[in-house]
Amino acid sequence: MASTLERIQKVTAELLGVPAAKAIESAKFVEDLGAESTQSIELVVSLEEEFGIEMDEAGALGVKTVGDAVKFIDAALAKK
């Protein structure tokens, strides 16, 4: 099974149209990967579906980088 990072890279690449290799842990979704506000919402929904979790609004707003998303999702999965 793919790692959390690999799965986030796949979802990000598909939604934002960037190479998965560009979605490194330090990459910022908006500044580095070009996510616009509507795409940010779509990204949250896509990640929720990919991992079978729900991201609360406050938590989702704190996710600025791919690495933040990995930490957030791993923590959410650990609570399941």
C-alpha cells in the first residue's frame, strides 16, 4: 500500500495538474503548487475521500504544506 505522502502526492497531482514529484513535503499548496481557493476546498474533499476521514474546518485551514497534510492525516487515521 502507498504511504500517506504518496497518496497525497497522487491526489494533489490529479487535482492541481502538477507532477506528483513536485508535491514534496515542504511544498506549499498555494504558493508552490498553484492551488486557488476553490481548488483548496476540492483538495480537502478529495483527501477526505481518499483517506476516509473528515477534516474539521479549523484543522484544514492549518494545512499549508504537503508535510502538514501528512501529519494531519496520519493523526486523523490514528484516531480511527
